[in-house]
Amino acid sequence: MSLWLPLAVILSTGGLGDGEDAWLRCFRVFATVACWSAASILANDLTDVQIDRASGKERWILRFSLRWSVALVALLYGLGALNSGLADGAGALGAYLAAAALGLCYSVRPVRLKTRGLLGPLAYSSSSMFAFVVVPWAWMGSHWPALAVLAPAVLLDKWVNLHFHQVVDCESDRRNGVLTYCVAVGVERGRRSLKWAVLLASVWLLGTLIFVALSLTSWRLAVAGSGAVVVLAVGLYSRLVRRSESASALLRELHWTYLGLTYVLFRLVPLLLLARLSLREPAMWSVSGVVALLVLVESWHSFRYRCDGRG
């Protein structure tokens, strides 16, 4: 989840406070973002029901009636809003509502920005940015430089993520009448613009890694050194398997520097930062343990993930 990096950096740059209740605030942020994420996914599933059925996909939410399904989505959004509304100040609630509104506008008719060219990736990535960055930043309290660096990092990463799936799913979307940006401009033009998005994201993510390392008074070399090792390891792995039949669409479409930087920043760096904070504030070990477990699951899923139907 893209939440781990912003949360760890925010805590490391002034958001820890006195540390006594930081672990509780972290879990409340977890719960709030989870409500937004689940509700947004379910809202998209309900809107795409006919498209998914034509593609042979069945969503569990469709086992319920439309009334109960909509009620569940509203309940999840409401629980997230209630939780963020109990944070100090109105910033967390405002950011959460912005994330929810953009998530709904991306999926739900009549707005449905998903089918309105570049507005689709913009709405999706902006919704993620508000949820993953601005909510914890407003909730925990931190410095403006952290927000200025982290917000574009998450926005660009989520843009690439959605753009990549539009390229891979272009023919399927075309057959099912889903007018995404890549369907509108064609897969080759979509692939070219994806390369530019990957380049911009990679540059920003590298700058984010440097910012994180320089902002630390300790463990600076551990963060920078381990990050460099992992990026190079991903590059070597990509070189070995990219041209083989076992290569996934991720390796074929996305440059290894981007893949390495995303793994370092969104998985490795949060673990290092949270471990560093836990040594200072033992109560944070509960947060570190949960994040470590979820990162392990995400890593396993990412390694096995294939979206081209061959795995």
C-alpha cells in the first residue's frame, strides 16, 4: 500500500509528537484509508458490473442486491469520514472527503472520469494522493517539505500504475466499450506516453529517496545504501528475464529503474524508518510489525502478479 512511505516519512519528520499515542493514531489512519480504499473499489465494481461479466469476472459484492451493495459502500465511506473527523483539526476530514469525491467521480456515472481521457488517470491518482499523503500529513502533523515531496511521488506512481493497466487492457477495454485514454488514442500512443510518465515518476522517486535520506539524522547510509542495492538487484533480475517467455507485462512495459525505486520507496524504506522510530518509541513496534507483515504479503503478491493472462 502506498500509505506506508508517507506515514513513515511524516512520523520521521515531526509527526511522531510525544510518541505516547502515535501508534494509536497510525492504526486510526490505517482504518480510515482502508475504508476509503474498499469503498472506492466496490463502487467501481458496481459501476463496471456489465463490463466485468462480459470479461468473465465475478465480483463478490454482486452476490448482494444493489440496495445492500450501495449501502455497504456508503457505510464504508461514512466510517472513514467519521474516523477522520475525530482527528485534531479539520484537515484530515477535508482530505478524506476530497479522496472520496474524486474516487466516486472516477468510477460512477454520470461523471465517470474513467472514460474521459486523461481526466481518468488524473482523478484516480489525485484521489490516491489525498488518501495516502494528505490524510496522514494532516492527521499526524508534519512539515510542508514532506508534503511537497510525497504528494507528487504518490500521484505520479499511481498515474503510472493506472496508465500501465490501460495499456495492458486496451484491447479488452475496446471490445467492452470502455473508452479509457489508451482506447481513445490507441495502444501505441498510449505506450509512448506511458514511457514518459515512467521517466518523470522515476526522476521524482529518486529525488524522494534522496530527500528521505538527507532528512534523517541517523540511518542515512542504511537507507541510501540498501536502496541502491535493491534497485540494482531489480535491474539485474529484469535484464535476466525480460526477454524470456516468463517475463510479466510489468517487466516488459515498465523500466527496471522505476520498478526498483517503487519497491525501495514504498516497501523497504518504510520498514527501515519504522524500525528506527520503534527503537526510540517501543510502542511503535506494533505498527512496525503490522506493516512488515503487510509488506511481506504485498511483495509475495507482486512477485507472483501477472496481468497478461499467462500466470
